Amino acid sequence: MSLSPDELKELARFVLRTRPDEIGCDDWLGYAPSYAELVAALQPIQEPLQQAAEHLDTCPECAEEFRALLAALKDDGAGS
Ligand SMILES: [Zn+2]
């Protein structure tokens, strides 16, 4: 397969825009349980969970998922 100059330019723009340490939704799901536990316990977020926090800023879908996860965690802890 060969790319035209225009396609190469497009590809370069895409690569430059994406930071190498950015995680995807699949990676985020892997971090989500530990990250939610730390947030629910008001613990400091450390690497690599910082990346999970950053992903939530850029991905509304995972942010929504995270809210649900956090709510479930809090319900769980509040049982009397
Ligand atoms: Zn996501």
C-alpha cells in the first residue's frame, strides 16, 4: 500500500495531535476500578492512573461510565 502526499500529511497531523502517553478507552477500562477506588477514598492519584484521569477529560463516554462506577462504589460503602 502506498500513500499519496495528502494522505501522508493527514497521517502526520494525526500522529502529532495524539500524545504518545494518551490511553484509549480499552486501556481506561483497565484502570477504571483502581482509579474509582482512589477517587472514592479521596486518595492522591498517581501514575499510571493520572492517564486515566486525563482520559476522562477528553472522553465524555468514559466520563459517564466513571460517574456510574463512582456512584456504585459510594453506595456500596454507605450501607448501614
Ligand atoms: Zn474513553
